Amino acid sequence: MSFKILAINPGSTSTKIAVYDEEKEEFLRNIKHPAAEIAKFATISSQFSFRREIILSELASSGRDIREINAIVGRGGLVKPIESGVYEVNEALLADLHNPPLGEHASNLGGLIAHDIARSLPGDVKAYIADPVVVDELEEVARLSGHPAFQRVSIFHALNQKAIARLHAKERGQQYEQLNLIVAHLGGGISVAAHRHGRVIDVNNALDGEGPFSPERSGTLPAGQLVSLCFSGTKTLAEMKRLIKGEGGLVAHLGTNDAYEVEQKALADPRYKLVQDAMSYQIAKSIGEMAAVLKGEVDAILLTGGIAHNPYLVEYVREMVAFIAPLHVYPGEDEMRALAINALMVHCGELAVKAYR
């Protein structure tokens, strides 16, 4: 008997939906939302009905019977820090998705819409979230910064990192929980994590302020110069935040966040090549840091995300880190499949559902 899963992934300017029959993708849509359309809503949460109706309309227009769905999994939002895994949407989770403790983000709508649709369906259809960006499995020693006023925070590409780590383990005929891995997600933001026996014990805050610079994020900056700029009178708080996230990295250096454009221009333009090399260098250096976290006991290094399609960058990184462990490349990211696979593993008893509190 088939097991059909609806996956929902709301983004800032799009809503992705997919239907899987176990591991087989049957339907996929990336619904774009023009900026003018989104601007009508004062808050992310006020977009709930708008996005829910679009999802139901797309499914209906495709001829799909929503009543065939057995489980719904939404992209998790900025809820409280939690361990990785699959969480059934309960009252505590609903409350924090409605009033997210770490701020508004479109992904907060994933669990809300999943729950609302699930309860409208016949039978015992469950609603879940899986591996949200706030997955926090840091060891206590990794949380401390150099001053008690600051604490290191775990915000990273948990969904894709965990999915790729499990895929690699499966290809090796092993369990993810048996391996020590370093996983680098290379996208609009870059996260590099140490996975020890199924837990991410250290990772840079890929959202705002740590690690390699990326297409649109500045990464770790010289602290003294950063403080001086903050108090120079030339930048507002909002401008400083955009400098760190949105207007940093490739955008700041080259005026574009298109990593493929940079890859092509770097073939002939020394300036583009230097900036691409610097990003590659910082990625490799972060991998080296995580090798130290794992005390050199690393089974494999995995590169994933859109930028992992760049063969020059991959080879640059490989030359720097090959002495640590074999490097494997899983280019791109498939968040929809990752969401569905998490729900399927619950159905098959391979993962236990966790309770959000």
C-alpha cells in the first residue's frame, strides 16, 4: 500500500510544494510570489490564509485528491533550539510558530499550514516539521565565546546537511550515527559542521556572523574594525545588519550574489578569481577547524549546496583538505525530498517522532 506525503516549504518569495509516494516524487511546484503581492501583508503570519489557499488551489488544479495524503511535513521555522529530528506539530509547537521566539521567517508557516490541512483531512493524518534551521546539538564547550555577554548560536542548513549525511552513510552501507563527518553546505549562506555519531557538535552560525563569507553574507569579520564601523556614525543599525547578511560576501566584493556568474568571470578576470579563491580558502579553513573538533577522526568530508556544482572551487577545497579525509560532492540541495524522506522514515519506524516542549 502506498504512503503519500505532502511536503511544504515556504520561502520569502516562493512556496514550494511536493507530493511523494514513499520516495517517488509525483508532483512538484515552485509557486513564485511577486514582491508587490507579498508587500500587501504586514507580517509573515498574516500570509497564512493566502499561502494555504494557493497550496490547495495548485493541488486541485493538478487533479490531485488531497484526501489521498497520509502525512504532511512542513519546513520548520525559528522556534526554540531543538535536537534534530521529526517533530509532530503539537500545541506547544503551534504557539511558537505563531509567536516565534527567534523572529519571523516564512518557514514558520510550514508547520502551521501542514497542521491546518492535516486536521481537515479524513483519518489520522499527522503534521510534522523536520530539522529546522535552529537544530542545536552543540557541546557546551562549543557554546562559549570569549566574553560572557556573547554565546555562540547554532543556526545552519540542518535539513540538507542531515539528509546528505544520511545519504552518504546509506551509500556506504552504514548508519549515520556510526560516522564522523564534516559537512559543508555551500549556498547563499555557508555552514560547515562537525557531525559526530549523528549529532552536530559544532557549526558556524550561517545566518548572521560566523564562518566563511558567501554569495551574500560577510561571515566572520575583523572584530575591531567592525566595532569601529558601528560607531563611526556612517552606518545605521539596519545598514550594519544588511552589511553582515544580504549585502556582504560576493555582493560586497563584486556586486553580484550569482556564484555561477562569478565562476564564469573568474576564468578570465583576476579580480573575480581572487574573490572566488578567498571564499574557497575560507571554506577549506573552516573544514580544518571542524577536523580539530573531531580530533582528526573524520570518515568523510561532504560538500553540498548549489555552489558545489563549481568544479574549480571543489578542487581548490579538495587540495587543502584531502589530507584530512576523502571528499565527496553532493551538488545542489533537495529540501523537498529531504522533508518527505524524514516523514517516510517515521512511517517505516526508522525514526522516532519527537515531542516539542
